Amino acid sequence: MPEETREHGKFTIVVMTKPEEFEVHETELMSKVSDEALHRAGFPSDLTKWELKNSAGKIIPFSDTEKVAGVSSGARFFLTQKIGAGG
């Protein structure tokens, strides 16, 4: 019996104010779905200028798989532009 059973279904990445739905795939990299979310929302796909956060505000590394990032059905993540440090 597996340690944890994930509910399969859809989760959402909100790019600025545009929600994009994705299917849950435990081995998918967050970089891939984040890149696709940017593309669908009409933004250039340059992840170096963006941050992915979960609903608690924790930054999720793009190198994480969906399983490591804690993605489950109904989860909501937010992809926002990084704010540059003033100089």
C-alpha cells in the first residue's frame, strides 16, 4: 500500500490574473507546466523573470516535480513576475 495516495484531477496556475488549468502528473516538472501557463496566458516564456508560489505564499522551485511541489487536485499556484531590486 503506497504511503500517500494523490487525488488525480486538475490544478490551477494563476498567471497574473489569468487562471490556467492543468492535469495532475506526479513526475511532471513545474517548469514545464509554468512555461505552458505563460504561453497560454500570452506572456513570453522566460521563467527567469517569474516566481511560482503555492497558496500559502511559499516559492516553489521550477525544478520540482508536481509531486515534490505538493500538487493535488484542486491545488492553486500563482505565477508572478519577480520584482527587481532597486539599484
